[in-house]
Amino acid sequence: MSLLNIMSIGTTALLTSKNALSTVANNIANASTTGYTRQSVVLSSLAAGSTTTIGESGRGVTISDVVRLYDSFTTLQLRTEKSNLAYWDTYADISSTIENIFDETSDTGISTAISDFFNSWQSVADNAQGSTERTSLLDSADYLSSRIGSAYDALNDERTALYESSQDLVTEVNSITDQISALNTKILQSPGALDLEDQRDLLVENLNEILSVDTVENSDGTYSILLGGTSLVSPAGSSDMSVSVDSNNNMQFEVTTNGSSVNVNDQISGGKLQANLDGRDTTIVEYMNSLNAFAINLSDQVNYYHSQGIDLNGDAGGDFFNSLVDITDSSTGGGTVSSVTVTDVSDYGEGINNIYSIDYNTTGGTGYQQEGTSGIYWRVRQSSDDGATWTDVATTDVTLSVDSSTTPAYRTISFGGFTARIDGTQATLTSAGSETFQIEPDRNAATNMGVAITDEDKIAAASDATLLPGDNTNAETIADLVNQSIIAGKTPVTFYSDIVALSGANADTANTYVDFETTMVSSLETTRSATSGVSLEEEGVSLIQYQKAFEAASKLITVGSELLDTLIEMV
């Protein structure tokens, strides 16, 4: 080995140690940087030195590569669990808000208002002509209506807030995908730019907290980001996401690429956006539908029995509450729809935006079915666009029963979660050849619930005008509705108590999942940190190692220089 070769080898060792120290220094500097992945140098010997009788010597050392100590498997798991955690954390906040709306820990809760309302009817029954009792009844009815409406409005306000939150999140998604696309371009232009790769991976992790996406690393090192089967980022660039509300006030998410838009509601899974979508357009809507069902049924049943009674003036009772179902009889037949109630809240939730038509005739026709073996035919149609287009409701989704033992005879027909009572015999219904009823439920029944009468004398507590003013039999009947299954097969108190219990159970479930996912994320971050995180203790050891190597290389060059000087002096 020549003296010059010794100095050359020393130089490679010196430069390699210096560059390795730079990598260690970068690790130490970024020990607290979010998303930073520890870097490590890969050393390789330089072969093909001078040949001797005992073999071939090397030419020193070089850094063949600088790599990220990247744990791809754990990172993929962490993205999934962080997406799940973001979902449950957001959903827990929504559930907590709902639980607070149905807070029954004080005397101002809706449960108390329900009890007070029926107790007021009982007070009227106890003193049918009492002015104080009648005034108290109107007050308690007004308070119950306002509390139901306030809860409904609070839920609607939360829907508005979640829509605004989703708009902000969509803006953030577009910002992140734009940044990932820009980093793709930079990484393509500068292969081995490890810090840029860290920045891109951190953005992908942040994106997964908003909505779960699939990440594909292409052969050129760029990332493609997919939402289900829809591209958010490709080598060609990024796509824009948008959110709007449809005619039913449900959020619709779209991704636009090259001027073409596709709805991606069904492709959103995990993350904050799914929590907003589920919470706003499923969970909250179910609670709102339950409140609507409560308002419709309570109003309908009280109105029905109130209309059978007699007030203090000797007149037939009218509606006690505002009517929350618009019923139109567009024919001259003799039948009437005396009651419309919600019997299935889940089906009602699907059909509340529809208008329904119940048609009877004696000739049949398209879509009509014969009622048993009688000569009367019927059909039920629905429209969701204000009557412009009608479609038949499948007969398998309609239940019809006839009760001819009462006077007047009546039919009950169930469809779309509703049950309508139609009074009138077969002959009455078809007295003009046909009969058509149009039924349109109030889409905001709970907030529009209210007391229809203001004059206490118009409270129909009696059933027999000849027994006025002391007759209380109708007031007794209405007071007893508290014990009747008048709201989707449950009593008023039980129906509402189930809403309260469900809100608490949903909040507890969400918090349980938050705790579970928090533990999972913490465990995975610890696992990833063991490989990818910067340990100052380990970097300190590497710092000393490369420092000593640098000093040894410097010494080697000094020795080579001294030997060369000695040789020159000898010559």
C-alpha cells in the first residue's frame, strides 16, 4: 500500500465520518419534530485497492445511502386507528351534545312536562268547571309544546353546526391533498429527499384523521391517494372535494376531477367526516323523527278525543293542539280521516318527506287492490315532490283492516310508518263513486306543536251536554291517555324515557370506544417510536462513535503525511 493510498483512505474515512455526524446532528435537531423519522447512514467499503501477495486492499469507506428507519406496517395500522379515534372522538362530542339536550336531571325536563300535562287533565276531571284548573291545563300544554319544540330546535342547530364543521373539514382535505400533490412533484424531482417524505407521510396521517383513505406508493416514489375507488391524489395532480345539502337537508359529498363530479357519501369511512355524516344525518335525524312522532301522535290522540267531547258552552270540542298532519279530502264521498298517527318511527323517518294519497273506488284500475271479497278497491300512492309525480306504494308495505262493529264503522290503513283511521262504511266511502284522501305530515312537527285554543271554556271536558257544567268524563278519558300505548306502541312517558335512555347509552358507548382507540393509538405510537423515533441516548452514542472515527481518520492522514515527509527527506 502506497503512502498516498493511506492518505486517500484516511480522507474517505474523514469525509464519511463528517457526513455521518451531520446525519446524527439532524436526528438530534429533529428529536421533537412531529412526523420526523430517524435517519441512518449505510456505510460501504471502497474496493479495488492495490494488490499484494496476500490479497487486495480496499480504498476506504463511503456512505452508500441514507435511509429512513420507517416502520411501514405499524404506520399503516396507526393511520387506521387514528382514523377510528378521530371518528369516535368526534362522535362522542356529538353524543354528549344530544345527551345534554335530553338532560332530565332537573325539574324542567320534558318528562316532568309530560306528567304535568296529564296531571292537569286529571285536575280538570276533578273539577270540570274550575277556571284555575282549566288555565293551568292550557299553561302546561303550552309548556310541553315549547319544551318539545326547544329540544327539536336544539337538535336542528347541532345539524347546522355539523354542516359548517364539515365545510371546514372539506376545505382542510383539499388543502392537504394539494400539499401532497406538490410534495409528489418535489420528491420526483429530488429522489432521496427524506425530509419531504416525512412531511408527506405526516399529511397522509392528518388526512386519515379527517377521512379514511388508501395510500399507494407508485414505482417512481409518488403517492396516489384513493377514497374508496375515487382518486383524491394521483401523479397527475389532486382532485377537489365539496359538500352541500340536498332538498331533504342531508349532506352530499362530491369529488370533482377534470370537471366531472362523483358522489362519495358511500365511500366515506372513518375519521371526523364520517362522524359528522353519521351524527348529523342519521343519529340526530332519528332523535328529531322521534320528537316529531311524539308531537304528531300526542296532538292527534288528544285532538281526536277532545273533538268527541263537549265544552262549557255546549259546543263540540275542536282541536286542542295544532294539527300536525294536513289532510285533504278532494272528493265528495262521505268518508273522513279522523286520525293519523306514527306507528313505526324508523319507517316514518324514511317517509316524512312524502305526501301520501289514499284512493277508494268501486271499479279498480291501475295500482288498485280489492278489499277482501267486497266491491271496494283501494290504493296508496306517495310523492316526495309536492304531488308532481306519484308512485304506488307496494301492497306488501301496506296493511289494511276493517272494523264494522262500531258506529261509525272504520278502517285502519298503515303505510310508511303511519296509520290512518278512516271513518265510514263501504257505502259511505263510495257514495260518490270514489273517495280520495291526501295526507301530508308536518316535516317539523315537533317545533310546530302548539295549543290551538286560548279560551279555557272551549276545553271539552264533558261528554254529555245535558250534564254541564259538571260532566268530566271526556277529561277523564284524555287524562287516562298517559297510560295508553298511543305513541308507536308505547305510553307517552315510556316513549320519551326511551329517547333519554338511548341518548345516554349512545354517549357511554362512544366514550368507551374513545378510551379503547386512545389506548390502541398510544400503543402503536410507542411501537413505531421504538423504530422510527429519535432516542437522544442512542444518538449520543453514535455522536461519540463518529467523533472518534473522525479523530482516527485525522490521525491517519497526519501519520501518512509524516511518513511521506520522512521519505522525501531520505531521498
